[in-house]
Amino acid sequence: MYCFKCGTKVPDGARFCHACGNDLSILYQEKDETSAPATRFVPAKCTNCGGKLDVDPEKETASCPFCGTTFIVDKAIKNYQVSVNTEMNIDSATVNIHGATAANYVLRAKAFEEDLEYPRAIEYYEKALDIDYNNEEAQLGTVKAQAMIRAQELMDWGEYELALDIYKTVLEADPECLHAKDQISLAERILASSPYIEDTVKGIFSDSHILALRDRLVWQKSESKHLEYMYTRMKDIDKTFSTLEFVVTDQNGKEETINITCSSGKKAKAFVKFIQNAQNGILPKLKESRNF
């Protein structure tokens, strides 16, 4: 027998429909012996044209009033059940009842995020948005994954400052994003240890190397002598011909004049300009500074 409300097949003698909860006990109420048994119709769907029908489940076949096709009643009832259980349209947004849901797609997308598979994460976030365009988790997740892909591209191109800005923005939006935290640390380490300007001066016995880092000047006078000067402790920065000159103050307040010979006057001038700008918080992009 079938539920006369939703069309689901139920065991003979069932008091309730296991699918929709409809009370079926009315079918077993005692009837007047003289009264004719009432026919209970159930919803169905024509297997040919898809027209919605009401059929007598006790019959084997019936004719569709829309297309005239003769159909098997049991198949038409099952056809209706499939159409109901597959999808339901609510406010123009398709919501799958027994299939995947927006929430399921979001969970799958987050799993791909954890594995750093951002293109796949975007794919599943978009599937969630196809079901529910207003799903905020899917909207934010898509933007976040796209940002992480862009930041990695910038890291690969040596655009560490731009990548760092993006990672910091992602972390502000999602403080629990461990990958963004790790990438921020990596970008900052690269920026702190990478020279914006570098120079090598050939010597008789050994070469000297001068490196302008993000916050300090490194002078490797020889293989055994390595000196560092923080920009915050430097003043009177200037040049004479190819010599970089400045005064540095140590932790005890003692001042010392430093003279470093560069390979050319142009290079010494570049160091002076860079250090003065760095003291004011102005730094060029690391990639662009390589032209100094």
C-alpha cells in the first residue's frame, strides 16, 4: 500500500507513514457495511511527459490526462517520489534534500584548505554557493582561498612585501589560519635576511662585502671579521667619493665614526639614501631594490 499524502510505499497495516509521518489509521476505521469503500489517491508523475497526477495505487495501469500515454501506476508513483526527494526549490535557490548540501560542500572545502589545496577548496565553495548563494562561509572561504593562491604566487615571484600584506589581511579575517601565520613568519624572515643593496670590494688578500638589510647594515670586512650596525643607532650618514661614512652609538652611549669603502661613489650614494629612508620607515620593494 501507499501513503495517500506523499506516495511512499508502506507496509500493509502500517498506522503511520515512515517518510512523512502521515496518520494512516483512518484507512482502518470501521465503515458502514452499506457504504462503498472510498478510493484513496496518491500523487504520481507521468513517466512520459512528467505531468503531476493523482492515481489509485490499487490499479496496475492508468492513462495520463496530459499526453494520453498509458503508464504503470507503480512506476509513476516512484517517479514522483524521486522528483520530490531529489531537490526542492525555495526562494529560487535549489536545496538538495537527500543529496549534497551547501554545508557539506563547505566542510569538504575546508578539508581541502587544511591540505593547502586551495584550487580544490574554491571548487567546493563554489558548489556550495550554487546551492545557497548567500552562504557566508562559502563566500568568505572563496575569497580567502583566492587570496592565499595570489600570495603564494607573489612569494614565488619574490614580491615578499605584497605577499606579506595579503597574508596579514587573511589572518585578520581568520585568526585561526595557521598557514597564513606560517607564511607571515617565512616572509618576514626572508625580508629580514635578504639584502636590499649589496656591494663587494675586491681586496689584495680578501674581499669585503657590504649588505643593507631591512634594519641593519652588515659589513663583512674579511672572512673572520663581521660587523653589524643598526640603522636606529646611526647618524650623520654621508659619503666622500666612494666611502660611506656615519657615526654609530653603542649600547653604552659611546659614539664611533665608521668609514666603509664601497666599489664606487654611485654605490656609496645608494647606501646613504637607503639608510636615511629606512630610518624614516621607507623601504623599497625588495625585488626593485636589486637595481641599486
